[in-house]
Amino acid sequence: MKSIGKKKTCALIVAFSLLLILAIILWHGHTPKVSGTSEKVTLGTVLEFSSLIWVAEDRGFFSQSGLDVKLNTYGAGVFALRDLLASKADFATCSEFVFVRESFAHKDLRVIATIDKAFEGDLVARRDSGIRDYSDLRNKRLGLMMATSAEFFFSIMLTLHKFDKDDLEITDVGLPEQVEMIEQGKLDAIITWQPYTSDALSRLGGNGIALPAQSDQPMNWVIVTKEETLKNRPAAIQRLLSAVAVAETFISKEREMSQEITARRLGSDKSRVRQSWSHHSYRLTLDQSLILAMENQASWLISNRLVKGAVVPNFLHFIHQDALKAVNKEAVSIY
């Protein structure tokens, strides 16, 4: 009997020790290193909205999960998604609006997670153009990047403030070029997001003004892949999401260090990153609000004849839930 009691005690001690080691690993934001050769993947993303990616890279969470990740950065998510479609990347990040727009023509696209919900859209304007409020935009020259979330949020702004896009002179222009053109006085206002908002305001000095451009709807920043990748490389997908999940835990516990990592990646001042941090929700999720946002945007695209289609798709078919459920089932709340 004493021998059995001792064995039980030893077993309990071993189990407790293993749990303690696991707790220490999770607390410090480390994943157990996967033995063997790392699997190579290419991920296209943008500087902003990607703090979970930058933290996972900086802290070695990708390699610890058994991945050798090549990160390509783009000026906007639409370019990252285009490289995914051209088979130049295995994964891409973009706004849900960009995904929805492309999904009408590319039925094999799949969302595997949201990594940020952001309120970063801004209307930046020149005061010497007589702009102090949204209503002052009439007959002004506005620059925005079409086929991105900026186009959709601009349409909401028009509706809320009761004027038509024909009341403005609109120029389709890339984000870096927007900043140059508003500084030079070739545009009166732009719709943009960080870090371009700060850059434009810095160049304009006291002549610049910024107003929110998103109303009360966040932009969902999602990780996208193709159906063939789901079928052929399920382990890579789960490893990717596992690494990002550890990055999420790290960000929640090491906010200051996460902001430093993001600032380095953005080439930005940490104070700017700290100031805008509350505009983001860096969490790995798939939730019902994503579906609702996609349906709303699809309806808008159809009504404005910007896509070939007459019916809002069932976006449940475009969202792959199983990989994230395997990593953290509580992160998925789609019904």
C-alpha cells in the first residue's frame, strides 16, 4: 500500500512539474520548437495592421512552430492579395472589403483568420482649401485608392453627410502618392490610414486637419489563402495560426515591447504607434461580425455595379474555420 501511495505521489509531482513548465512557456510567449526541417511559406502583408505578424517574426514564433516564413510587404493589402492570386505567395493579408471584391471572380479564395479590427481610416485635408468639416468637401479635389476599403468607407461618408460623389473631383491614387500630392497642393483632401496619415499631417503642419473616415464600422484585417493550400498544406496553416496565437498572448502581456517591435517595422516613432494602438484590436478571431460586414460590402458592390454578380454570396463557404478551431476553438464564433 505504501509503495502504491509513493507511486501516486511521484506521478502527481511529475504531472505538476510538466504543467509548471508549460505555464512558464506560455507566460513568456514561447512555443515549443518543432523538430525537423522547417516548412517554407511566403506571406504577403502590409506594414500597418500586422503587429501580430511582426511580433511572431521578431520573437521567433514562426520558426519555433516549424515554419520558415518569407515576409513580403506591400503598400496596400490589394497588392498582397494579387500576388497570392498570381501564386507568388501562399498567404496574404488584406481588408475584408478587398477579399469580398475579389471573391466574386476568384471562388477559391479562403479566409482563415482575422488578425486586427482597426479604426485607422482618416480624411486628411488642407485648411487653406477651406476644409474644416465633411460638408466642406463639395467641389474639392479628393484622392483615394479605389478597390480598397477607402472606397467603401468614402461611400458611407457621402451617405452620412448627404452629398454625392459627383460633387467632388475624385482621383484614384496610391497611398504614398496621395501624401505627395496633398503636400504639393494638387489635392485638397485624401482618405488614407497610418502611417500615411501622420506623414501627411507632418508635411502639412498647421495647414493640415484630420477627421475620422470610418464611422462606427471597423476594418477587419484577414489572412487569406487558396482552397488548394487548404487541401495540400494543412499543417502549414495550423503552424502559421499557432505562431500568431502565441504572438497574441505576447502582445497582451508585453504591450510596450510589442509597440517597440511594431515601431521598428513601420520605421516610425514609438510615440505614434503608442498613440494609435487603441485604434486596433490585435486578436486572432473569426466572428459573426466579419460575416455581416462581408455581406454588407458585397451588397454595396453589387448595387454599384462594381462586380459581376447579382446575388450576395454565402460567405460561410469562403471562411475556413477548422484550422483556427484546432488552435483555439474559443476564437471562432461564427454560426
